[in-house]
Amino acid sequence: MAKKQKYYTVWDGKTPGVYDSWKECENQIKGYENAKFKSFDSLTEANNAFVSPWYNYIGKNSESKIVTPDYKNLPLAEQPVLDSIAVDAACSGNPGLMEYRGVDVRTGYQIFHLGPLEQGTNNIGEFLAVVHALALFFKKNPTITIYSDSNTALSWIKNKKAKTKLEPNQQNRPIFNLIQRAEKWLQENTFSNPVLKWDTEKWGEIPADFGRK
């Protein structure tokens, strides 16, 4: 069954407005103290709410309060694979200081971390993080699931090529060395680990998230 469309009203955030995906909404509220936001089942409801006071919809005077998605609160059948690795990247600027890491989904334990490195991008970090996890568990656990919330990184993995528009220079040479090694590894190895998209809207923020944008 297709997932029902949700709309998100952000009264108080980086850019208040109405958004048609959780990811867009999350970009406006993440790291924003006391953000005010709520999901609605229709665009009309979301638009009407946006031109009304937020306290009519959130808090003591509201009928319901928005709950940030959390996979731990879902039935087992609807949770992600818990015996898995979640990866994520962060970049301060575009390009900017880039880092990435891998985390055990069940325990939250950080398994690996690299960076920050100069003059990188978030997409590159996401790609390198997936390859790092694949190489790390290639022989150790060839069936463990790896999650990423980046469609771009997943497409690069599928094509075995980082299709970045970033131009190499002296500062980001270490990053391009890592990209070359990652592409070479993908081309020379056939992995069996499932590499899946993390469902942020259903499960909440990926466990490897750095907590900043």
C-alpha cells in the first residue's frame, strides 16, 4: 500500500512555511531551539494551520501534539533491521569541513569515524561512509544491513562511481584520494550486504546523524 502523503507546517523554524515531506520539514527545525511544527493529512489543513496561531495545534490547547518519529516506539515488524549499521555525514559549508561515521543501530555505539577533512561535501561523505562500512564488514559480517538516508550516495554506490561536481584542489586532495580508493574497492569487490535507504519519515533521524545541518 502506498504511503499516505503528509504535509508539515512550520510556524517557528529556520524558514517557516508548509512543506510536503518530512525531510524538508526537518531541515527547517533541526538545530532550531523551540521549533514549532506539526504534520497534517492534507495541504488545506496545513495551509490553514500556518495562518493560525501555533498554540491552537500544539500544546495544552491542542487536540494532539506532534510526535517526532522514533523507530524504537514502533512494532517490531515495522522497525528497521536492528542488527545493522547506519552511516551518515556532516559538512560545515558546501564545500567545507566534512566528516562521516558509522553507528550500530541496535546499541548506538559508534563503530567508525573519519574527519573532519577540508573542502568536502555532504554527498561525498555519505558515499565514503557507505563504502567504509562495506569494506569493514566485507569479510567480518557479509550479510549485515547498511543504512544510509542519502539517495545520492545510494545511487553512487549502485554505479560504483562518485559523480561529484566538486573540483579537486590541493586542500581536498585527501578526500579525492579516498574517493579513488572507494571507487576502486567497489569495482574490484562484489559485496552481499544489503544497502538500504533509511526511512526518516517513518523511523526518525538516522542513528548516525551528527545532530547538525
